Amino acid sequence: MHIISRPGIIAILLLLLKSHVSTASVVDTTIHRTQDGKRIYHSQRLTTEPPRIDGVLDDACWKEGIWSGNYTQQIPVEGAAPSAETELKILYDDKNLYFAIRAHDDPAKTDKSRGRRDAIDGDIVGVCFDSYHDQRTGFEFDLTASGTKIDLVLMNDGWDTSWDAVWDGKVAQEDSAWTAEFRVPLSQLRYSNEKQQIWGLHAWRWINRFMEEDQWALIPRDTPARMSAIGELHGIANLPKNRRFELMPYLRSQLHTSAQQSGNPFTGRETDTAVGLDGKIGISSDFTLDLTVNPDFGQVEADPSVLNLTVFETFYEEKRPFFLEGKNIYDFDFEHDLLFYSRRIGHSPSYYPVLNVNEYADVPDNTAILGAIKMSGKSKDGLSVGILSSLTAKENADIDTPAGRYSQAVEPLTNYAVMRVQKDYNGSNTIFGGILTATNRQIDDDHLNLLNRSAYTGGVDLRHYWQDKTYYVDAKGVFSTLYGDRRAILDLQTASARYFQRPDAEHVSLDSAATSLDGLGGSFQVGKGGNGRWRWEIETNWRSPGLEFNDIGYLTEADVLSAGGEIAYVENVPHGIFRSYSIETGIENRWDTGRNHLSSNVQFEVEGEFRNKWRFFANAYHETDQFDTRLLRGGPAVRTKGWLHNMYHISTDGSKKLSLGAMLHAHFHYDDISKTFDIAPFVNWKIINTLRLSSEFEYSQTTTALQYIDTKEFERDKRYILGELDRETLGMTLRLDYAITPELTIQYYGNPYLSIGNYANIKRITRPRAESYDDLYHIYTDKEIAFDAEQNQYDIDETADGRVDYHLDNPDFNFREFRSNLVARWEF
């Protein structure tokens, strides 16, 4: 089938008329396709000198081969002609791929905003190669109009911009177009050893002022598996085997300052120097070995401040390059949790010394990573493998006392290991895989027996697509087995994920003599993921009480059965005032494994984009009356009334120099026992093309009448003490990015944070399953409770006999923190 478009003819005439563009050969407007309709590009082997990568397309090689145009608009109007023409050419030799893109446009209107590497900003062109040709994996190389490099790995229709390959790319300006020139070593790609190569090929362009994406081979927006819809690259043949070998040593000097504390010798100024090595070795064209010795994470942005009053651990995103690159290979999510959570490696020490008066401790902020190694890649027959092993040091705290100074272990020597495999079958319509993890600690100090000595987890997963990947079924099974001292296993049983000690939990029992803990879990999902406006999914999940991932994974709760479903309507065709929008609703029911009903919820949300490129999101989440098994931190389940959660978000046109937005969040129980209000306005300002300011301000106000404080023993019974918390939080996140060149950037990050909480109406739970909120508790009267300002505690006299029965530390708080860093990066 031959299609010659009018824009293509105009582009040919313009190129022929502009004699000063001497390298512009005729654009081939013939669209070649496979039998199943995929667009084909025929590459040619380089026969002249390789190009000098400067962005200027005046090298002799660019007179060879063909320029391919006829891009198609995907966003906002799928299938429409693009606002400006784009042309692509691809050449190769035994060592490199060479490709060039000419993006026609008015130079005065091209957005040349510049950011650090992998910053998606301004006008962009790029090419993605599915060199495995498995229709699941792609290696993408992009350049912005300012010359910023972007590279990423696509896998299973997700993407990972942390992958940083070694390649060259530059941009230049012509009279009526900007040009991008690339050289990508074949050693950076993974491909088979076959003589005649066929790769998947995707080329695209982003015109920022229109928020428009144009594609060389159109991927319909409702396609459920996008990598299977891209075009093909033919003509590459007789490639030699390439081996990648890179070593990067580093030297770091660090100065740490803190406020001087009287009597504390560990405050003030402290210097530190470290050396280390990062390496990357190509085992084959399919697999790469990465290693790091005493890795340097000094350039990593600090975690945001947070004061967490819940039972759930705060989840922090991974930011360290060694663990970021290729992390998608190791992904094995289980509902909202993870079997592998890389932030466990190098975490802060698990033990803090018990100090007496006039004693001070210098505890390391993090556990040192002595070394780590990982192998990852994918074979030509569809087997993907990721193996990681890391060793962290035994850490000691220095303790200063009036009698002298000594050290105490706060973290044992630990080995972490992960192995993840997946295999494609049936043209990548069936994917079967598994994961195994191991954590082993060398515990030589008795006080560290609070940690598990060994922890093993694993799982298998199966995903199958049918009817052109419109429908899917996904099944997973997981297990965990942990060994340790009785103290460690007892801590696991009484941890917030399971609370075996709950007096009303008849389906579980606390075993203080146990030295191991086992658990199982599973999930099943079936749904429709695309190829039409309607999408749906039905799912069920279960977790046995003993399931545990937290030695190397992330798990918030065990002992849960859930079932639910959702349905969505997605409109990608501009209609009325909308460029696109979606509407979704869902329902879920939850029980524990003793078949006790915990909660039910229903949610509704809508999001989209207006024609003026403003974006919006709105959500409503209703939870029915429930039994809260975690409110009393191991006490009986408490009946609480239902609640409603609302979230609204709106942002202005992100293509403008100045864009604004705000998030509004409201949460309240129907019986008014708690309510929360959050507002978070934000601003993104491109002061000039190389300087960007982004800032988010957050204010939160929370009032909750049932905030847990402590559990006390009295007359052989437990007193679960709560209070009415009035909390206000104020925070701001500020980022200032200055891109001196596409390779050299400076970033400032600042995060001031303030949270103040005051408690009133201190109470104890008396009837946890009472129908009425007022019958749940007893508020201590003035005769029963008094505040001791000198000791900063409450004295409680339940019997009102004039004798204090127990004390309660003052739970009020005033938390202030300021985190910041200033980082200069040279990323080549």
C-alpha cells in the first residue's frame, strides 16, 4: 500500500528549494508495512566516515539512506496530521547506531527549556528500539531542543528513566527546523546473535506549546500493550558481539555541621572522606554485570520531612542510582506492597543504645554498603533475569560517658540477595515468572537478637493476554519464612502488620516460644485493559496472618482477605471542552482470615484535561462502618463509623513559562470523631530556559477524637489510652534548578517542615464494640487526671483515692525540621 500525503510533498519541495541545507536528501513518503500492518523502516550500513556528533547534519553519511516522515498525531487528536513535519534517518556500523531527526518548526516558537538529564521539558524528539523484539522491552534515546539527554527503559508498558546509558547526542538549529544527531553504541543495547536482525522501532516528537505528541508509527491510545503496537526496524545484519566495560572511581569529601550541645562531644563539625568504585561489565550482548564498592550517594536528594502518627511505616522512594537503574526487572508488587524494597539495603541502624544521664551516643545515620553486585538482562528467547547481592557493614555507635568512651553494635553484618526471572511465551501473550529473596544477618551481640537471623520470601506470577491483548488474567502466589531468636519472632507476632496479641482475635494465637514464622498469600485478577473506551477489573487477594516481607520488602498488613472490582470509561478523543477525560468507580470488601468483616468501601473518580490544557482530578471515597483492628495497637478491634474522603486537584497549562495548581483534600467521619483538611498550592516557573523554580506549599489541619497515646497496665488489666488530637502542619518543598549546560546542572532542594499537636479529653476505651461512639470510652475527670508540669506528664488516679495509679507522658508535640541540599551534577 502506497500513501503519499500532501504534507509529505510539501516537505520534499521545501527541502529541495533550500539549497543551503546541502545534506537534505529526498524524503521517502512511501510507507512500508508488514503483513499485520506494522510500519517498517529499512536501515542501511554506513559506507562513509561516521558523523561528527554536533547536531549539524552536514556529514556525508547523512546523504545516504532514506529520510522517513509522515508522522501522525497521537495527542491531542489521534490520527490527525501533525502541526509540523518530522523526518527520521537511521544508519549503523559494527559499533554504533547513528540516527538523525529533523523537526520542522519556527525557531522563535520552539521551546528550548533546559533541565538536568532525564528531565522531560520543552520540545523533544526521540527513538525507541525493541532490540529484543519481544514486544515488551524498549531502549529509548531522546533529546530536547536545548540538548538535554533523556534515556529510559520500557518494560511491560512501564518505564524507568533511571537507566543511564553511555551515548552521544547533540542538537542544532536550521532556518526552519531544529535537528538532533545521535550515536548509540551497540554495547548499550541487548539483542540476539542472529545475522538478520528485526527490531521494534518507535519514533516520536513532543511539541510543548501545543502539548502535542506525533509518532512515526501511531500507537492507538487505547492499546493495552503499547510495545506490541510499535513499528519495525529492518536491514541491520551481521552485527559483531559487543562487550560493555566501564569503571567509575570516585572520591568524596564531606563536612557535616550541627548545633553544639553542651556536654555532647558528637555535635559541632565533623569531616569525612571516602573512596569507592562503580563498574559495568557486559557479560554478553544480553546480560550486564553492575558492581559498586562503597557506593557514593552524596548527590541524592534528601527525603521529605514527615511526622508519622500511624501504625504504618512511611514509604520512601528509591533515589540511589545503583538501585534505581534497572529496578523494573526486580519489581514484584503484591497489591500495594513489595517483595523487594531496595531502601532496606543501607537503612538506618535498627538499634539505638540505652543511655543514662550525661551519656551521649554517636549513631551512624545509615548502614554502610560495603559492596553490591547485580546481573540483569534478557535472552533472545525471552528469558529475563535479575540477580542482586549486597553486603552491609556491622555498625557501631560511639558512646561517651563520664567514665569514658566505648562502642556498641547497632546493626549486624548483613547480606541481602534477590533473584527475579520471567519468561515470555506465545508471542509475549503469556508471561510466567518468579522471585526469591534472602536476608541473612551475622548476629554476635545478644541485644541485636531483636532482629531476624534469616528471612526468605518468594513468589510466582503468571500473566496471560488474549484477543489482541484486550483481556488479561493475572495470578500471583507468595510465601515467607523467617528464623530468629524468640524475641525477634515475638516482635513480629506483635507488630502492627498482624497484632497476634489482640484479645478478640480468636483465629490467631501468640507463641512466645516460637523461633520461626511462616506465611502465604495470593491474588487473582481478570480484566479488560484497552481496545475501547470501557475498561474493567475484578480481583481478590488473601494474606495469611504470618506473611512478612519487611526484612527486604515492604508490607503494611497481613491477615486480610479482600475482593472487589472497578469499571472505567476512558475518552481520548477531544469532545466539547475536553481534550480527554476518564471516569472510574470501584468497590471493595475486606475480612480477616477468621472471616470477621472489617470494612467495605466504594470510590468514584474523574480526571482529564480541558482544551486549554488545564488538568483536573476529583475523587470521592466512602468507607462503611468498620472494625479497626489497629487503632489500639494490639488491643481489641474498635467499631468506628464510616467516613468520606475527597480529593481535588487542578493545574494550569504546563507548557507555559508559569504554571500553577492546587490540591485540596478533605476527610471526615460521619459521627465527627475526626476530620482533616489539607490544601497544597504549587507553582512551576521557568524563569529563563535554563533556570526553573518549583515550589509546593502545604497546610494541614486535623482533629481526631480517637488518637492512640499509650497502653498501661492497671489491676491486671490493660488501659488503652487515647486523646482528642488537634494538629496543624505547615510545610514547603522548594527546588531551584539551573542547567548551565545540558551536562552540568546545579540543584538546590529545601524542605522546611513544622507540625504542632495538642491533646485534650484524655480517655480510655471501655466498650470497643459499642454501637454508639459515646459508649466507646470513658473520659478521665478532673479528679482522675492531673498534669504535672515539672515532670511533663499526666498523673492518673482511676480510683480517685488520692494515690496515682499510673503516669502518662505528655503526648503534645512541636516538631520542626529543615532539610536541604545543594548538588552540582555533571552527567555525560
